[in-house]
Amino acid sequence: MRAARALLGIDQKELARLAGVSLPTIQRMEASDGQVRGVVDTLVRVISALERGGVELIGEDAPSQGRGRGVRLREIAPSATRIDKEASK
């Protein structure tokens, strides 16, 4: 969600407004480790708001339906260290 917001140039407050949910809801969703958790209706609202803004959400192992350039995380080997953990040392 943070990456999608960054692509749109909006903060959490603006995403909450666009999705019609509360700011604490967006904060809680972004604080989730791994998969974002929440009420289905809330997830749909947030996804719809991001998509209306032009963000294409790509599921794991799913092809992109759009054209042009994009960004996707590749699978990281178990022995690899994530950049954020390395940077905190």
C-alpha cells in the first residue's frame, strides 16, 4: 500500500479520504506484516481507490494487464537479507 501511495503521490490521510475509510484503518493495514488484513469491504474500497488513481495491482505470479514499465518484487532466496534489515545495522 505504501508503494502504491508513493506512485500516486498521496499520503495515508488522502488514501483514507479517497477510499472512504478512516485514517487509523489505513495505518493499521499498512502496519500489517506480509499480507494486508482487513474487512473485505474495506480492502475492496482501498483497492478501488488505488485503481481509480491509476495503480495496477499485480497478484503473485500474475501477468500484468497493462502496458509500459512497472515494478514488481522478485522472490528472495531464504539466505538473502532484505535491504531494510541490512540498512538498520
